[in-house]
Amino acid sequence: MTDVFELVRLGREFRAAGDPSSAVRFLAEAADAVPTDRSVLTELALAHFQTASLGNAERVLRTLLDLDPSDGYARLLLGRTLSRQSRHGEALPQLRLAAALTRDPDVAAEVERVEARV
């Protein structure tokens, strides 16, 4: 398990340094080792999102939501991923659920922004 922790640490380091492409390599390897670890999958989804690899981000986020449908942050990130692909109609339900789950005013503002585009 130490190897997975090291891979995640390196992935986080690269993301923090503004190099999400390198982070993806480490985080994907970690996700292969522990495919149901939600924290690893969240880091991987973020790295994919930051590299604009939106199809990969969506795939990882849907896996996260299969593991935990009440994950408000995963729903928010999925909504943003879909919105970034101009799939606003698909993004809106995810964002509304995220707003209900998190009760975060910033998420509610995101809902309003996407509603204006639909």
C-alpha cells in the first residue's frame, strides 16, 4: 500500500505545481492498484479535468458516483465537466444535486450560471 500512497503523493505534488498531465500518470497507476478508492479516483478526476481530458474525467466521476451517489463534490465536478463540454442540459441535474447535497452558495451560483445557458 505504501507504493499507492507514494503515487498519490506525487500526483498531488504535480497537480499543485501546475502539471496535471504528469499527475495523471501517477494517479492512473494508483487507481489501477486500488480501483475503488474514492480519494484516489477524486484526485485522478481532478487531474483529468485540469488537463481538459474531459471524457476521462467524466468516466472517473461516473465511477465515483457508482461507488457513492451522495458524493456532492463528485456531482459538482461531473456537472462542471459536462458544462465545459457544452452539455449544459446534462450538467444541470448533476449541479442541482450537488447544490442540494453540499448547500454551498458557490455551487448554487454554478447552477444559476448553467441554467442561464440551457
